Amino acid sequence: MPISNAARWTEICEIQTKLMRELANQFPQRSQQLNHIADGWQGVKKQAQNNGVPAR
């Protein structure tokens, strides 16, 4: 079933990814954790672009 607001989810995910990467640069002691969160947002973005179907 397609996500009706997939374009908005893609936009939100891009914003969140950018924010997490910026925070990782500002807080090196949390870099690994913040990059992991950013990677998760990238996964959600890919899923939204794939009409809600999880990437394999």
C-alpha cells in the first residue's frame, strides 16, 4: 500500500539525517551513536521512497 505522504517523509528524513550528522560533528564523544541514528533515518527515507516496503 503506497504511503500518501511519502514525499513529506522523505523530506523529514533528510532533515533528521542532516541534523544527526551535524550533531555528530559537534559532539565527537557521541559521534558513533549519532551516526547510527542518522543511518536509521536514511533507512526510513529509502522505505518511504519505496512506497512503504522495507528495503532488503
